[in-house]
Amino acid sequence: MMKKLFKWVIVLFVLTGCYDERITKKAEEQLVVATFNIDAKSQPDVDGQRMLLADHHIDIVGLQEVDKQTIRNPYDMALRFQMEPYVASFFSNAIAFEGGEYGIACLSQYPFLEKETVKLYSDLFAGEETAKKLADVYRSHIPNDIVEEAKMDAIQVQNPVEPRVYQRVVFQKGEKRIAFYNTHLSFEDRQLRLEQMKTLKEVMDQDQCDYIIAVGDFNADSSTSEYDLFSHDYLLCNGLEGKWLETFNLQDDSMMSYSVDNIIVSKNIEIEQVMMIPTNLSDHNPLVVTLKLK
């Protein structure tokens, strides 16, 4: 009787070990990714936004419209996000604004092994002189100041284009190295966005990491067909199986498509789930995907 009992204990131990190994492997393969335009102009509740991401177990997220020590948001927004469970943040400045900086940021539960910021062709699209005037006005802007608001109005009628960047970070999950891109493309012109997408895709195509993920507010507000450039070589999370999520959550009659946020992944990544988190914490809803790194 004791021998049989001992045998069953061994069998149970082996089966439990195999089960634990499968759970560990699944945890190493699965990654929850998000993109979230946090709407810096509305002086958002960053603590609430961070908790929203943490409550949905986001591993890594690309944030857009991020301020750093501006008048409207006089603190380091990216650093404020870097609290439990997030251990790493990386801010990239696109333009000097209100005595501080304005740009995008990555936030992650994994340390960054590499990180870089690259300028996209954008502001010079409207001409060098206009770009300089916009930079000067943005840098000195004071909210609700009559003189400064007049300067802002004067430059806006010249149809300037805000400068844009993309950022690339590399992190590791288990034995897998992942290149993660985050960007916020130009809203001013569709052809300009196409050139920016081409630039981003060329860089992604040449990336030596095994797994590639690109997220962002692509501002693709004219048509979901703007993403066609990526559809042959990559998988689109927003638009998967023809299902488009309208992530911009306000009404804007100038927009023909509200599916402006997307997550694009290399084909060796399986998309297990795509969802949007409805929220009033921003004018965008976070786009969240659960991925499997094959």
C-alpha cells in the first residue's frame, strides 16, 4: 500500500512540474501591449491613467502627447507614470513648449536594454521659415496671455506642421528580445503621414531583433486604408479580420475615420486579443492587445 502511495506521489509531482513548466512558458510567450494618447492639453489625471493601464495588466505602452515641465503640466509626466508596476520610462522630446518639452514616451514593466529617439520629416514640410516661427511661438507660449495667444493665432493661419519623432526601445522577456517603436504622426497632411509611415516601415524592416512591435497615434483620420502600407509584411491589430476600433472618442466633423491608433507587429507574433478601453481620462481610448511571441 505504501509503495503504491509513494508511486502516486511521484506521478503527481512530475505532472505538477510539467504543468508549472507550461504555465511558465505561456507567461514568457504572452505580452500585453497598449498605445494611449493621454491628451496633455487637457491637463489629464496621470495617476488615474497609470492605474487604468496597471489594472489591465499592460506590460508595455506607447504614450503620446506627453509634457515635461511645461506651464500647463509643470512636472515630468513620463516619470510620474513610472511607478509600480512600471520600472522603466523613456521620454522623447518633439518640440520645446511653454518653457518645457512636449513629445512621446514608452512605459514598461521591463528594463530597456536600448533606447533612441529619431526625428521624422515633418515641420519642414511647411517650409523652414514657418517651422522656425512655430518653434519660437511654442517655446515662449503662455496660456491665457493675450500677446502670446495672438502670436499663436498668427502662426496657425500659416498652416505650420508640428515636428514629429519616433522612439525605439529594446527589452527582453525571457529569452526573447523585442524591438518596440512608438510614434505620433502628423495630423496636418495625409501625404506627409504616408512618407512618415514609409520611413518607419523601412527602419522596422531592417531591425535585427527577432520580434518587432510598432504602436502609436498614427492620426490616420482620412481612411483605414492609410495602414495598407504595413499590411503585407506585418499584422495590424486595429483592423484585424476587418474589425476597426474607433479609438478617438470625441466628435470631430473633420475626421473621416476615428481608428487613428494602432499596434503593428511582425508576423512571428500571434495576436490573441484586441480590445479598446472606453475612458473619459483622455480624448483617446487605450488600444490594448494580447500577443503571443512564437
